[in-house]
Amino acid sequence: MTDRKKKSQTTQQTDSLRRRLPERIRATRDRMSNVNLVMLLPNMTTVMALCMGLSAVRFALQSRWEFAVGAIFMAALFDAMDGRIARMLNATSRFGAELDSLSDFISFGVSPAIVIYLRSLHEWQGAGWLFTLYFAVCLGLRLARFNTISIEGREPSGSENFFMGCPAPACAILALIPTMLSIEFPEWLLWSSAWLDAAVLFLVGSLAISVVPMFSFKKVQIGRRFFPLVLVGLTFVAGALFTAPWITLSVVMFGYVLSIPVSYKAFKRTRD
């Protein structure tokens, strides 16, 4: 067989394999063939979130709890940015979505659980590790459900402004509330209790895999007349974060949990 015939057969086989690929995989591969640096910004942001989440474990091993919680909070900020940057640059891809999901599992499922285990639950040895595993597995199940719904397009009608269950970044911050309050009030032994950490991990993990509707602020629209009030409110929140970050984060997350009855009623109205 001549070299020309061999080359022709190889080309035909390659084209045949390419036609068998699903459309979304072919589109992603074609878009990733030539990418400039700007188009990589969303994935770079996701990788930064992953690095922050993993660094939290390192800080926890050194008993530097402030830096551990701060690293997970920074991971949440990067996670909030990557999707918006991707949509703004029209650089969304299946690869980026899968990378984001993996980053969320590590940063908001595994890392917070290990931080809490190293801080208090290690006192219970095997029993403490069970609560650690429970929280991480619940976050993994939640992310798997979210990916399945997004791929198959089975999102319930009227749920555009809601999360079904607690989102992963919020779960991480909620689980770390006792740690944050123990940093702020070290003399209060309650916040360092393994019993409290175990209860919080169980409750937050259960909330993650639930189908309780919770507000999503991604598509919230604000009237122009409310812009000054929103900006003033953000100024106060930013000032509080710099002045008393752990108390501020705890209060904000408590408020988010307390909004569940309101979000449930709002979700019911959208379905009626």
C-alpha cells in the first residue's frame, strides 16, 4: 500500500471518529484548539479558587485558623467571578464547567471539612472523621446533581432565581461559623466544641443535598431609584468586613439561612 493511500485512510478514520463525537464535545475541542490568554481568564480564576481551597488545609495543619477561613472565603470570591468573566468574554465551555465543579468540590466540600476536623473533630478520632466524610460526600452529591441537571436541561420551571438546596460556597462558610466565632471570641469554649462542629456539619451537609429553594442573587434586578441605597449598604458591609470580618460573615450567613421561609414562599408563588 502506498503512502498516499495510507494517509487517505488515516484521514478518513479521523473524520469518521470526529463525526461520532457529541456536538458539544466537538465544539469545545474546536474552540480550545487556538485560545488567547484573555479567553483563559475564567479558567485561571477557577484555578485560583482551587489553590485557595487547598491552601486552607495547609494553614489548618499549621493551626492558623484565620488564614484557613480567609483562604476559603477568597475561594468563594474567585468562584463567584469565574462564571461572570466567562459569560462576559463569551468564553464558556464544557471544560470550564467541569473544572469549576471539581474546584467547588475541593474548595467547599473537602477543605472546610478537613479544617474543621483538624480544629476540633480529631478529638473524636473515627467518629469525628465520619462527620467530615458526611459533609464532603453531601457536597459531592449536590455538585453531581447540579451538573446532571445543567447537562440534561431538567431544571424546574420558575427556579431561575433559586438554588435547590444550599449552594456549595455558602455551605462552606456556614460550616465554618463556629470556627469564625471561636477566632473572634476565644474565651467562649462553646464555639470550639466538637459537638457543635459535628452538628453544624451534619445540618449544613443535609441542607446541601435537600431540595429546599434558597435565593440566588445572580439574576436579581434592582430599580434605579434603589442604587444609592444598595451602594450605601455595600459600603457598610465592606467596612464591617474590614473591622470585624468573622462576626460580619457569621451574621450575613445566619441571615441567609433565616431567609429560607421567605425564599420558599417566593418559589411557591412562581410555581402557582
